[in-house]
Amino acid sequence: MTVILNTWIYEADVKQGTKQADLIDRVAAVGADGIEVRREYFTDLDTELAAVGEKAKAASLIVNYSVPDELFLEDGSVNPKLSDYFKEGQTMGIQKIKFNTGHFDRFEGDLAAAFSDLPLDEIELNVENDQTPVSGTVEAISTFLTAAHKAGLTSLGYVYDLGNWAFTHGDATASAEALADVTHYIHLKNTASVDGQLETTDDLDTGLYDWRALLKVLPSDVPFALEFPMASDDQIKAQLALLRAEVGV
């Protein structure tokens, strides 16, 4: 079982100026297998990308990359920044890169040709259900990945994000069943309704979802990531242990 820590976990530290590269030793110390860095948390790409790559290699940690951008722009064209994002990923030695689908419904063209310059044999491209009606539905994800696989882009996959289904009013269980075959990565966080507002909780067992039941629907042989703010390394260790105890590894 592979468990990754998304750096949203360390949101408070990042807000105080901690660089993501400086979180790598802490990720290793709590016993995680890798780190998922967030592009929006970088303040100086020229120095921080290389630092993440060097420190992760020294710590023998996997690096994944979360990019808060879309594959397809509003007019349906392919995002011209994709090549740059992949180059950033190469600098860090990443395994997976994650985007939102965007307006694939307006795309006109050849998918294989559109993605031909991307190093998809080196870095796995995944799309996630985000918190928008454009990219956060089963239909949007399934339509894109079906077309991609038909075009020969068979390495492309899906990141199942549990907590995000609350924000799009989707059925988390039905979505897991519908997308299980294309799920390459699982983001775990829970969501609660507080005074009529949806909020991500700091504990897998607190919130709207029975994550244990959902894991029975999803594949067990893919990496997992914890993705919610936590207050201390002891809490992170406890949540890691909770997950690993359930999966049995």
C-alpha cells in the first residue's frame, strides 16, 4: 500500500512561509511513502522545484504534482501551459500529475495529436473530480477518459476525491462504482456540514462519508493520498495508521 501526503495537510505551516521542499523530511519521518506538492504553494519555481526533486530523491520519497488548472480551456482548446507543467514535474522527478478536465465538451480535434508532445510515458496524467459542475461530475470524467483511451492514450486515469462529491452534490458511492475501472489514485478527505456550510474535516472518521465502505468499492492496488489540514505530526501519524489498519497493510 502506497500512501502519499498532500501538502494541504501542512497549510498552516505553508501560510507561515514554510517551503514545500522543507516538508519532505517531515513526510518521511511520519512514515508516508511520498509527497504531493501543490503548484499554488510555490513562491519561486526556479529554486523550489529543484529543491523538491533533490530532497525527495535523498529521502526516497515519491513525488506527485497537483496543478490547479484545466486540460481544456473555456473554448475547448488544449491548455497551452500543459507542456510547462510537465517540465516542472520532470524537474521534481514526479510520478503523477493531476489536473481538472475543463471544457472537453467543446474540444474539436485529435486527442492523440493534441497530447503528442507531453511525456506521458514518463509521467502519468490524471484528472480529478473537483468542486465545479464543469469538471466534478462522473459524466465529464468518463466522457474524457473514454475518448482518451479510444485515442490510444491508455495511461490516462482518474483521481477519486471523496470529499469533493459533497460540493457538487454527487453520489460518492455511485461515482466510485462508475469510475472504479479508471481510478488510478485516491484522495481521501471527509466533509461535514457546519451551520449550513460545507467544510473539510481534519479526521477521516468525521463527516458525511463512510470512507471504509467506499474503499470496498474502489480499487485497493492504487496509491492513496491524505488531503486535509492537520494540526500536528502526531495527528498525521494517527490518520496514516487509521488508513493502513483499514486497508490491512
